[in-house]
Amino acid sequence: MQASPLQPTLFPRLSGPQHSTSLVIDPQLVAQLFVSGIVIGSRYALIAVSFGIIYSTTRIFHLAHAATYTIAAYAAVVAANMLGAPLWLSLLFGLLAAVIFGALMELGMYRPMRRRSATKLAMFLASLGLSIVASSSIQIIFGPQNLSLQRVSNATYFLGNITITALNIAEIVVGWTAIALLLLFMRRTQYGRAINAVRTNAQVAMAVGISVDRIYLLVMVIGSLLVGMSSLLFLMGNVVFPTMGLAPILVGFIAVFLGGTDSIPGAALGGLVLGLATSLSGIWLAGDFASVVVFGILFIVLVFRPQGLLGKAAV
Amino acid sequence: MNDYVADIIILILIYISLGASLNLLMGYAGQFSMAQAVFYGIGAYSAGLLAVNLGFSPLLSIIGAIVIAFISAGILALPAAKRVSGEYLILLTLAFQIVVNQLMNSMRDLTGGPYGFTVPWLTIFGRDFITPVEYVPLMALGCLLVLLVTWGIGESPFGRLLKGIREDETAVRALGKNTVVSKLLVFGITAGMAGFIGGLSAYYYQYIAPGTYNLDLSIFIVSIIVLGGIGNLTGTIIGAIILGGMRPFLQNVDFIGDENSYSWQAIIYGMALILLMMFRPEGLLPEGMGFGSLWRRISGRTNAFPIVAIPPPGALPTAKGRVRGDELALPNIVVGRAGDAGVAPTAGFAATAGIVRIEDLAKHFGGIYAVNGVDLSLREHQITALIGPNGAGKTTIFNLITGVLKPDRGRVFLRGQEITGKPPDEVAKLGMARSFQDTRLFRRLTVLENVAMAVPHQPGENVAALALRPFRSRRMEAETLAKAMGYLELIEMAGKAHERVANLGYGEQKVVAIARLLATESEVLLLDEPTSGIDPAVLDDMIALVLRLKALGRTICVVEHSLHVVSQLADHVVFMEDGRVTAEGTIADLTSQPRLVEVYFGT
């Protein structure tokens, strides 16, 4: 095996001040890290919710969600840089790609497997296979190097000495709006209630005439749409590369399991907590070690509270 | 053999070793790990760092690699030991893989960061092993060692225990076996073997960098196992040769070239994963098909045990006709264990006072009391029946006194010793075991394996004993199997000893479950609806079998719905309603009370 051509930093930190080496904690540093934490936390929250709605309904450990994330970004880059589409159209194209890819996975892979009553492990392994096929294909087509969207302007604002960019603000606003809309959709609409019914008990839902197959397709579409949004928000301020999906998706997954696998608000909260934790760990740790913090939280929660932070204790 | 070919062979040997050791975890123990590559890496880094920084000899470095990988996996598996499984385990190992791989990158002072560091070549007794051709025999030896260990463990009593955990952990604990240590150990052993190969590979490549031990490799190893067949070592070897031997061909395809061969390889094994999971989830070779079963067939090992006539199909093997006089002729069935180690009878605790005593037991779920202040005692060598309408709390009592559930209040005594709140495996070890209404047999294991797993005091279930005293373990295993065979003769199922449980009729499964329970050598047996779901034609045989357990000196408590069965079996009947005991006596006493009859049949 060869060394991978690039080892991306898995947990990028925003305009990062260096961690302090002295025992005195600089309040300004803490404030900046807190704001960064909110931004990253909002990103993770949206990813967590996008996975949470799929996982809590279908119970598939849908690792290929990482591929959806990556494909959305590459589709937008292709539209903007290679086809010369305007930004809004490129983003729309990216979202469309995510939704289509998600729907195809459900129709072409998960649904046939469910028909053959495949185990959950089998579905996960298929999902794993698909995610590596996707990232390798992208690597062959576009090469391993970083690509980025051109012509995205970004403004930087100062709150005292704390900096935040327009894209950061967009990430926070769009992320939480999307989550709020999803919750509203789940509570107020007929389809939302049908999803809730399937999440609670698929058999009973089937018995009262809900088409479970259609609901699974619907949640795959919704989840893919949301993760596509997250990907595009990230893309505008950053670069893309073939394996870009894995790290953020993994953090999103962890957030879901921290928040309790059945709760959408729990997933969002889990994402926010992880974002803040990774960012604030920068007070003491170098940026490379932020991932250790996430893993440590996961490990400790699994040892002491396997049902998640907000989950109900098992009887 | 030139160096190019030798290099490919070494790589395939590494894949075989990593796949075989991970298959022990996935196939036998039914656990899952996405972190095999990183344990391989931990081995390589440990050996390399010990050799370079501390000047360890190659042997010591590689031993260090094994130990470090073993310990780190043991710690990582702590949540798994606490019954975290499925998706949580995937997530945990996946996160571990990525985080440790990243640490290899980040801890520049120690690991050299992304560029890694170099390791000296291997010298043993003044002989250098530098070129691939020179190194092939060493790696082959290492691979052979890993295969032997994996195979040896898989076929040992410890391996049988792991398979039991895979099939039904609750049932294993109910047989008096601790599953926590076994799970930690199997994670440790799997990682230890990966670490060993990692250490060996460090001296071969003489260069260690993080890119080698990335998630792609973990996925690749999982693909090898899945392709060959989960739980099948022969399959893993074949899978490693197919998937590992692919890249040299891809490299020489014009439009692919060296640069993209990794990506193409990933696409191929990724596609293999998808297609296999969709169309052939058991892989090329299903479990139990390979050199092992071939060897058994040729060597005729299956005939090493006495075989009695196979009962006619569909019929429940009868226990009749064996009830008289032949108890002592059966090998190794302990009759009564009063005064046995650890369960000393309390002075003045007469048999009539009850070998099991329950005081004021209560348990509620939400707002509803399933069991509400129950006092009960089981008399020695008698059959006590618990009856009552559905939801009266009968099975909950079993769950409470065997430690499956923790009571809200109340105490449980076994031979005067308090056992309240002890975990199920300890309760079973102390001499009280239970059966399950739906049998909970290990469906993919044979009848003999099911019963043998229940036999207590098996040194072969202990890995240290297995390694340090292999011959004693083997001898004791022969004894265990002979005992298990004895129980099978008792239920007249010896002829089906090597049949998988899943292939048996339901009536036969119920009987095997009784034999498995008996094999725990517990003096108190709790039977949860032994006759439910079986053919009425063989009902009398089951009744005779339970009576036979009593004749063998066991104290029995049975939850039963059929009053016919109860009247045949029970010396003493306890009537329960709404979590309370409302009447006790003989079956005649109870059926003479019109109110009880109405409660029982009224709904």
C-alpha cells in the first residue's frame, strides 16, 4: 500500500488562533473559539439531523451518506467551474444530485435488500461498499487534488475582536432554519406524521395503510437533501476532495448516537455539543487533536450511558 | 521466484493473517470491527518505535507490538463488553480507526507525522532478511501461526462459547458462563494477532507511515472476509488471494496504470461488497464448509461417539422406558449436590422449608406491578408449578430470581444463601438455572455443541489454560463431549448429535433445551412452559422427561398453562393473579375452588 496522496485534516477549525500554552486562559480566545464552535456545531447539527431521520426510520447504518455529501459538492463544482453555471444554479444542481443519489440508493440497493430480508449488518456492508466505490470513482474522474468553487465572495465581520464571516453566518442561519422546518414538517403535515408512525412501529404503520416503502424513500430524499445543503454550505468556503465526506458524516453519526437515536432535536443538540467541544478543546489542545475529543466523548458515553445522552434508560 | 512476485506473496500473506484474525471476531464471536487496519498499524508503530527508540531486539519489539495491540483493543472493547453491540460497535471502531490513524499523522514528535520513519531490517542469528525473497518464509511462518491460533481458538471450547455469544448472549449467561471477559479477550486476541503481523511487516517494509493503515484497508479486510464467507477461514484465505492478487493485474492494464490501480481495486472490492450483500450474503463458502469439515469427513471424527437409533421423524424422542433403574448407568450426571462447594446447606434449614426461598419479591414496569410482594419456596426434590392467567407475573418471577431483572424489593435465597441481584451467570453457577419458553437454543450450532456448552468447569473455555495446558484442555474437552453425549442419550437424541438445531423439529428443540439445562448440573431447574407449542401426541413424553429430571434428584419449578400437565407433574401448585400469590396447595385443592377456576378459565 502507498501513502495516501493527501491526509486531510479531519476536523478543520475556523480561522484558528493557536492554542494557549500558558495556564492563564485568554478570554478573547475562548470567545472566538465559542463562536467557531457554534458555527461548526451548526454544521454538525444539520448533518446529524440528516442522518438521524434516515437512521431512526430505516434503521440502516447508512454510511454511504458520506458519498451523498461528496457528490453534492462535486456536482456543484462541475456545474460552476466546468459548465459555467451561475452560483445559485450550481448549488441547485448539487442539491438535485444529492437527492437523486439518495433516492437511487433506496430504490436500487436498500429496497431490494429489504425484499430479501437482508440483515442490518448486510445493509451496512453494502452501504460501506458503495461509499468506497463512490470516493474511488470520484478520485479516478477528478483526481485526488482539492477543487474549489470559484467566485464565491465572502465578507468578514468583527464583533469586538471576534471574527466571523458571512458564510459562517449563513451556515448557522440556514442550518437551524432547515432543522426547524423539518421539525415543523414532521409535526404538522400528513407525511411527517406518517414518518413518525413508521419510526415508532413500522408494522403498525403498515397495518393502518401507510406505504412503508414510500416513507423509506421519502426519508432518504429528505436526509440526502439536508446533507447536500450542509455539503454546499461547507463547499462555498472550503475545498473539496474525494474523501471529504467521511469525517463530517462520522461526527454527525456520533452526534446522533449521543443525542439518542430516536430524537431529531437530540441529534441536533448532539451536533452542537460536539462542535462546541471540538472547538473549545482548542484552548488546551492543538487542532489536530480535536478528533480525539470527539472520540473520547463517544467512548465515555458508550461506557456509562449506552442509550445516549437524551435517550431513555433501557428497561 | 523473483522479488516482484515475492512482494505480492507477502502482501497476500498479510491480508490472509489480518482477515483470519478479524474473522475470529466477526465469524465466531459475532462482533464487528472497522479498526483492523489501525491495530495492524499499532503493531507496526509499536514494534518500530520500540526497536528504533529503545533499541529492543526484533523478538522483543514484536512481542511488545502484540501486547500493546492486545491492551488497546481490550480497552476499546469495554463498551462492547457492557453489551453495546450492533451499530454502536460499528461507530465506535470506525471512530477509533479514524482517530488513531489521524494521531499517527499528528503526533509528529513520536511518529514522524505523515512522512513516517524508517525501521532497521531484520537480523536473526546474524542472518539478514532484507529482500522480499528472503522475507517470504518468515511472513509465511507468521501467517501460519495466525491461522493456527485462529483455528485452534475457533475449534476450542472457548470458540464454542464465542459462537454461543454470537447466537444468543442471554442464553449463554443463563447457562452460567461469564460473557464479558470472553468478549474483551476475543477483541484483544484479534488485535494482538493484527499487531503481530504489523510488527513483522514493519521489519519487512522498513518504513512506517500513516497512509498504510487507513480506513480503506479496514474496509478491504472486511471485504475479504465477506467474499470468502463470514465464519469460514478457508473462505478468508481464498478471499485474500482473489482480492489481494487483483492489483498486480490492474497495474498492467493500459488505461488504469499504476497510479489509479488502488482506486480501481477499491471500486472492485466495493462492488463485490454491494453485490455479495445483495445476492449472496453468505459469501463464497458458507460457515462450516471448508478444509475443517472435509477433514472431519475423511477422518471420521463424527463417529467417535456412541450412536443410538434415530427416532422416527416427527416423533419426540421418548424418555419413557429409561425412567427405571438406569440413572446411575449414565455417565457423569450428578445426582443432588447438597454440600457442594459454595452452597453449603444452612443448619436447621429443613428440606420442607424450601431449597429456594423468595421473600416479598416485587417488580414494577412503569406504573404496573408485574410482581407485587410474592413469598414462595421451592421444596427440595419436588416439582412446584406456577399457574395463573396471562400477565400474572410467572415468567417475571423467573427473570427476577435468576438475575435477568433486578427486583425493586424482596430477597431470594438458594440453600440459605442470599442471591438477590446476582447476575444470571452467577446464579446458574450457584446451582439454579432456567429454560426459556422459546428454547433460545443456539440455532446454528449442533445439538451436541448446544449441550456441551452448558457443561460447567471447562478449562478449555479459558484462553490461558488453552495456551498453557493444551493437552489437559483437550482431554477435558473429550470428557465434556462424553458428558454431553450422556445427556443426549438420556433424551434419546444421540443420533442427531451433529445435526444443527435449526434443522430440528420444534418438539425436538424443546427436548434439547431440557438436556442443555440439565447439563448445567444445577440442582434447581426452572422450566418456562416446557410443553408449549409441542405436538399433543408427544406431550406425554415431555411429561415423562420432566418427571425423570425429578427422579434424577433435581428440584423443579415449572410455569405451565395446561392443567392436565400440571396435574401430572406437580407436587405443589402455586396460583398467581396480578403479581400476587393467591392460593397454594395440590392441584385438587385449587381446582375445588370455583373462584380460581373462574379466574383461570374465565377470560
